Amino acid sequence: MARGLALLLSTATAEYVQYPGKTAYSGHGGEEIDSESSAPSGLDVEQCEARCDGDAQCACVSFRPADGKCWKRGNCVPSLFGADGNFDTYLKSSGPAPGPAPSPGTEVDATTLHWNAHRPCATDQASCIGAAQSRLGEMAKEVGAQIVGAVELKDAVVALPGWQSTGMQCDNSAVMVAPGWGIIKSGGYCMNGDAAKGFAVALVTPPQQVAGCQSLCVMMGHVPHDGVSSGGSKIAEVCGDARTTCMIGMGDWNSEDISAQWDALVGGATALVEPHDKTCCFNKFIYAFDHTATNIAGAYSAGKTVYPPQLTRFPSYNEHMPTSVKLRLPGASASVQSELVV
């Protein structure tokens, strides 16, 4: 049986690129599929690669030549691999590896996940905070999020190591973007002077340019119930003109119709607002308050995920349901991409 398994493992089918002296793990260019106990030893490189071939989520393997130990990793980003002379990492160059950027002119995956975990459970209670942080990271992986927003969740940015973020802003708000995305500038603001109604905002570059957008403006907010009287100037300061046609706004909008709030913060109108499910609040979900919105022309939703409340064992009163939108944006043409390279 062992000999048959070895023969099976030796028949790798994908092409791999070697990164000598590099290792991949959580926070260093890879997501952990294998643990220390599940990673086998005694393999050669081809057998290690073959393990990755047999797993649709595997994008690279970290291999330790000294004992032939082999760890499968997902969502591998070579620029973030850790330096360690005891390891070599092999990146799958065909199959599901997400590292290479999409071809120019194709759609840009901008899947969002956002959550108002709500105070005081997720801002002041250590066990609740830890559970909320853990679930935020898990949900981001489950939906394949590229953009994550949180509000009223203390130190939310620790949930996604290796991601760039705005850092923690007013009302425990934050925006985080996946490896391959970049944050040029960021900030935050307490709307209407209320420390319990804040947002985080970032000027963001995706792996592939979006049609008509040099960069994107991304916000995560908790909008005041009685309307917005201040905050738009901070978004303008961080994002400049990108906010007018290249904006993605996630949040607890405290309204099903967000047109007035959007106009006050961003100006103009939205091209898409999703979802419209009743997501507020534990334990009577009767309001459709949690939306991802954008004014990017040609953007559309390829689906949504609305999670049930995650913190019921505490419980977190007024917790909102986490929501995700498979936001798809039009990619810039090949000619525009070429001009950017030059």
C-alpha cells in the first residue's frame, strides 16, 4: 500500500516555479492547508508537488529538503514569502493558484465582506473580541473576499495577517485588502462628531486596473441614524477624484435606501447596492441596513452571502449579520494596461 501511494504521489501534473530559501505560511504569502501534524515527511520534490496537484485549494508547497517534509498552502503570493534557508517553496504555475494577475480587459474580482459586530461585546469583552476576530478571518476565506470591512470590532486587522489595512479608525472601523492589492493612503473619521459612528477609508490599487479608474476608493462605515452632516471632506482628502466614479462603500448604513447618505459622503448616485436582506439586529432582524455600494460603471453582483449572527453564545445584542457580495468590476483594456507599464 505504501509503495502504491508513493507511486501515485510521484506523478505531478502541474508546472511549478521554485523559490529557493523561501517559505510560505499564514501572514507570509500563504494560507495554511497542512498543519505540522498533517504535513508528511520523507517525500521528494515531485511527490510534494503531486500532493498539491491533488488539492484544488493548493497553490504552492513549502518543502524542507532536510527531511522531505511537505506543507500544502493556498492563496500563495511570492512577494510575501518568508526568507528561510531551510525551505524551498514551489509555486503552482497552472491550476487554481491566484498569484498571477487577471488578463487585461477581464473582470476584476472585488468580492467584499463586511460586518458590524457591535459594541460592547466586540469592543470591550475579550472573549467576544477574540471570537469575532477569528470568525472574520474564517469568513473572509470562505467567501474568497478581496476587500474586508469591519466596524465596532476591536483590533479587527489582526484577523487577516498579511493583508494591508487602514489600521483601526473611529468606532473600531477598518478596511483590509487581500495580498496583491495595495493601499496608497488611508484615514478615518467620526461622522457628526459621534465616536460611535465612524468610518475607515482607503485609496486602493487592485492587482489589475479597473476600467476608468486609476485607483479605487474603499470605505467601511457605521452611518448615523439621523443622517450625515460631516465626513465627506475626509473621504475627499484620502481619495480625491477617485471617490466620484471609483468608489466602493461597505457598511451599516442604518437605512435601506442609502441615496441621501451616499450623496452626503461621496456625492452623486450609486450604480449598485447589494444586498437588501434584513440584517439588523440581534435578536430581531427586521431592518435591511448592511450594504455594499459602488458608483463604478459596469459593476455587478455575481452573488451574495448573508451569514447568520456569529456571536450568539455571548450574546452580542445589536450584532448585524455579516454580508458578502461577489462584486465584479470591468477590467481596463489591454492598451490602458500597457500604458501603465510604460
